[in-house]
Amino acid sequence: MRTVKVLFKHEEAGILTQHDDGSFSFCYHDNWLANNDKQSISLTLPKTEKEFHSKYLFPFFYNMLPEGSNKEVVCKLNRIDRDDYFGLLITTAKNDSIGAVTVRKIDEGELTKEN
């Protein structure tokens, strides 16, 4: 299992997880949901208490990945399998992303729904 913090404008909005079976889940932090001034990170991931599940990396996050020759260079330099979309997301979206969303890898010991 691999997990990242999802940040919106440098504030933690939720948690994205790749499970051991390759599926994905995303959930918002309780304090993000409780604050009416905080918006959803994407129209496809609206603010809700329910956890989102997918067999594949959610399209919102997939669209943050580099493509073509940029993807090849990033994969080669970081020794990432070109089909490891989550690994690619962890590597590239921590600093260099278009828009307000970034991700940060976290250890299992840091996991809490209430951040």
C-alpha cells in the first residue's frame, strides 16, 4: 500500500491510497469537509464524506502525469516503471504540477483521517 497527502493550495485536503491489489481510494479530511470555505479538489471528486474507489488511478490524478518524452525522461532518471502511474505521480506532483493540487508521500504511521 502506498499513500499520499493531497494538498490544495498547500493545505492538506485528503488522502490518496494505492492498495496492494492495485486499486485506489481517495477521501477528504474531516476538517476539510467541515469548512464551507474549502472547495473540492476536482469536479469529479466532490466534497463528500464517502470514500471514492477506483480500479485505476482517478482521471483527475492521471491527468497530472507527464506524457511522451517528458514521461520517458522522468521514468529513466528516477528508475520508475513507465506503467507505475502512482510512482510517477509521487515523483512529479510533489513539486511540479499545473493547478493548485500537489501530493506528498507519507508513511503509514502518519495516516489519520483527521488532519
